[in-house]
Amino acid sequence: MTTTFDEKIEALIKMEVACRLALESLPQLPRETEEALRGHIETLCEVTERELKHLQPGYTRTETVD
């Protein structure tokens, strides 16, 4: 099965959303768990965003303020 360009973008956007949700969830975890996971999740978020910008140069993530 061949993945289309749009499917690749959609998959990366889903990963981006998952990364942001994971970062928001970290404060509810025990401190040790948060510390162990934060760097890995931040790295995944950075790589995902970089790949989105590479595949779709006009991509910008909009921040939401609660």
C-alpha cells in the first residue's frame, strides 16, 4: 500500500497533537515520571514539527491559550 502525501501530512499532524497532549499531561504524573518522559516527548514534538515544516513549508502550529 502506498501512502499519499496527504496521508503523510495527516499522520504527522496527529503525532503533533499527541505530543502536545502528552506535554500537557506531564504535570499530573509523579515528578520522577514527568522528568523521565519530558525530554523524550519534547524531542518527538520537535522532530514531528520539523518534518511537517519540511513536507509542508507553510505549516505553522497555532498555540491555544486556556
